[in-house]
Amino acid sequence: MSTLLLLKLTLGPIMVLFAHYLQKNYGHGIGGRLIGLPITTGPFILIICLQEGRSFGAHVAHGVLLGQIALSMYCWVYAMASAKFNWWISLAIGTATCLLTGYITTQYKISTIQTIPILLAVWAIAMKWWPPAITSPQKVKPPAWELPARILVTLAVLFGLSTLAPHLGASVSGAFSTYPVIASVISAFNHRRYGPAATMATLRGLMETLPVTIAFISILAYVL
């Protein structure tokens, strides 16, 4: 197993665990803010730089920056869908939007300087027209098996994408690489357990800290 894959399979569950703890004790928005920070992307880029060199690391940082466009679209579309549909329909709509966005962005040679204003525009539009929560999050106690289930699903999706990606071709693989695994797992579980308002709060929290990640990755893309 490569160091990069091991890092993915380790940090993913850790992020889900921390987000679950913060949501349980401080609210869904706080958990969302955690997963919006570059806690996973930073180590990924660092490991790639150590393994493949700075030039390749800069290329990956640019790809990660493009991926934030797909992430923003996922969060916005899922939040809107959750107001009308159940969790699995909302997840399907959000996933399709994310993968389509990822596919489109990988079809064109977009420089970092071009990516940043596009990404900020998508982020600003999503925040401007973020759907209002119709109801308050339901106060229910999740069963003991739910946290292990979240972690196992995260591992399964991460491992599945890592296994399939090399066999899907460059364009499709690039689209799959933009898929927000942790955000999708947390949003779907929160939607199912606590209702759409909890999912909206979680995804909005993620979007609120996304500018920090954008700035961090942009700097990496330029300095590497």
C-alpha cells in the first residue's frame, strides 16, 4: 500500500470522528467548519511533494484547487435538494453535479490564476443563494453503531475510488478525484439522522471555511 493511500485511509476516518464529536457537542455547523479546513489536503500535497518532487506537487495542488469547484457545487446542490428530497435522492443529485463539474473542469487547461476567480465566484454565488433551513435540526440520539458505520463507509468509498480511478481513463478519473468523500458521508448521515436542517448547517459550515483552504492551496500552487 502506498504512503498516499495509507494517508487517505487514515485521515478520512479521523476527520469523520472529529466532525462527529464537534457536531455532537457544539452543533452541526462547527463540524462542517472542521472538514472545510485544509487538514487533509495539506498532508496529501506534502506527501506527494516528498514522493514525486515539488513540480509534481504544484501540479497536484492545482488539481486540488480545481476540485474545490466541484466540492462547492456538491455542497450547494445537496443543500438545495435536501429541502425537497430525502437523503439518498439528495446524495445522488449532489454526486451527479459534483462528478459532472469535475469532468468539465478536467477537460480544459485552466491555469491557477484562472481557477481562483472561477472558484471564488462559485463560492460567492452559493453563499449568496444558500437555501434557508425550513425546520430546525432534530434532537435525536444516534445509535452506537452509527459512528463505526460512518467510518466504514468513508473507508469503503475512499478505497473504492482509489481502486477504480486507474482503470477509468484520465478524464473520468480526474472527475472522480474531485469527489468530496468526507463531506458526502457526513451530509448523508446527518440528513438521514437529524433532518435537512442539520445537513444545511453542516455544509454551510464547510463553505464558510472554504476560503481558508482556497488561500492555502493557492499559495502552495505558486510556491512549489
